[in-house]
Amino acid sequence: MIFSLDGNYLFLKRLLISENNDISGETLILNMNTGKLIFEKSPHFFMNFTRSPEGNSILIEENPGIFEFFPDSRIKKLICAKSQYSDTLISDNPAFLYLSPNRKRMLIVNGSGGFYKGKIFSKFNDLWITDLTSSAEITWLSNSLIAYRTGYTGNYSIKLLDTKTNQIKTLITNSLNTSMNYSSHSGIISFLKNQLIHIYKISENKLVSTGIEGEDISFSPDGNRFISLLYKKLFITKYNLLEKRNLQHRNSLKKILELYKILLKNNQVWLNEYTLSYINRKIDDYRILIGE
């Protein structure tokens, strides 16, 4: 499920199971202003589209190539013929197209099972990305800058690629999951390092660990608030309060660190053989947060 960037549409996928147990996919598009719901049959069960930079259309692959689909008019426009990106296809899964904000660069991704191949097309140069491990945790931050997930299970990283200079900057490493999300209006990327929320402010080139645990983070347009999920509960956090209450927050982090140290000594409450590794990671991360 994704929202259009302008907030006018909600795009989502669902599985349909017939009385004969035949399974098919369907794309649903909800116009948030009119309440109109559009149904599109899909040969794919799971997410097989991306959103356009403007937000009033989606980009979806069909046999001839990748089309831009405008929900209200039902018009489909071919954006990229399959012959142009056939060298990126390494699986039978659908290819995903990510357009830069000005549409002068496009990234096409294909793969499966944590191994994906991406190619950036532009009039300036073509560029391969060979270490992608997700077809969803990818986003253009500007007309030349891309953020994406790499790594492997239990050791994921978030990288920034400058497509003009081909330089790569690593924001975090060694994370169990990342849950990367880009709040375009505020210009903030959010992601996790072992469940701890980190943010990167693009305009300030600044990486911040909030010291808060959560998932599926999204910032308000002004960047002053963000929502997150934790233990099936939705939280709204004022970002500036984290800075104002730094000492109070630091004391809370110390208490959490002590709890993890107690758990480290009590293996009777460990759930499985991975618990020790998880606790050690949490201890290391919290020690860094409080400056030990």
C-alpha cells in the first residue's frame, strides 16, 4: 500500500481467491477526494508498481514494457519498452521503474529473493547498481541522488548513490532490518538500525539517531513531527522535543541499557539461539547513544 505524493490517491494490492481456490491479483486505486474506487486486474499477486514523481499516476509493467497509468482517465502511456531494459531482467518477477523528480533519469529494478539488479538510464550516462537487496526500499532523493538498501539477512545497510559522480555514502550498517521510508516534503529519510529509528536530513547532510524504537516512520511536511509503529500501536512524536529533553531522554536510554545487560546474564528468558546476538547488538547501539 502506498499513497501518491500529493495525497490524492491510495494505491494497494490484494489477493482474490475464488470458490475453486484459484488465486489472482488486483490493484485498487482510491481517489481520496471523491471516494471513487478503481479496480484493475493484475497477473501478479504482490506489489508490481511504483508511483510517479507527480503523484497522479502509477508506473506498472505489462508485456510491451513499463506504462504510466492515469487512474481517472484510464489512459496508459508507454514510458520504456522492454527491449530497452531487457539486460536488467534476471527473474520472471515484474520490473520496477523509479523516475527521478524531473524525469530525466530512471532506475529500473528486477530480481527476487533479496538479489536485485538495477540500471539507471539517462541522457548523461547509464549506471548499474549491483548490490540491491530490495525492490521497495529504493527512492530518489533528488534528480541525482538515490537511497537504497543493500546487505543480507541480519546485516543490512542503507547507502546513498550520487549518480553524477558515482560516489557512494553508507549511512548505516549491520542492521537486522531497515524499513526505509522517504518523506519527500520534509526532505527526510528514516530507517532503522536494529529497531532504533535513525533519520537523515538531506539539506543538512546530517545523520541522527533518535534513540526511539519503532517502524514505518513518516514525517509531517514541515519535519516537526513523525509517526511510527511499535507493538501494534501508533505513536506521534514531536522531533524538537527530543532535542529539548535530551538529558531526560539520555537517562531513559541508560535504564534501557541496564535492562539489556540484565537480560544478557539471564539466558533462561532467551527465546532462541539468535537472542544472544540480538541483545549484544542492542547493548552496543545503546552504549553508542549514551556515549559509553
